[in-house]
Amino acid sequence: MTAAHRTLPFGTKVKVTNLWNGRTTVVRINDRGPFHGNRVIDLAHGAAHSLGLTASGIAQVRLDVLQ
């Protein structure tokens, strides 16, 4: 699963935790962005689905850099 982040280097693995429901997933940064508002990360559809974000599209998350 992949995601976009403005400053993290490509290839960085990040554990993303949805603070609204406690679900977590690990993504690899492979793109720049997000380009909408004050969002800090933009998840690919698979990662968003595993975090339960496909209906709402946004949530408060915690990011933990793994490598």
C-alpha cells in the first residue's frame, strides 16, 4: 500500500493509525502531495479502505515512521 507525503523521502515506510477507530496499516511513500488543504498524508485507496476511510475520505491520523 502506498501514500503521498510532502517531505518524507520516497520509500519511507509509515505506520498510519486512524485515531477515530484505532485501525492501523503500513504504507510506503511513493509520491508527493497531498495538495488539498492542510492534510499531511494522502493514502491510496487500499490503505484508506483498510483504515475505514473510504466513506468519510478524511480522519485524524497518527504517523509513525518505521524506516
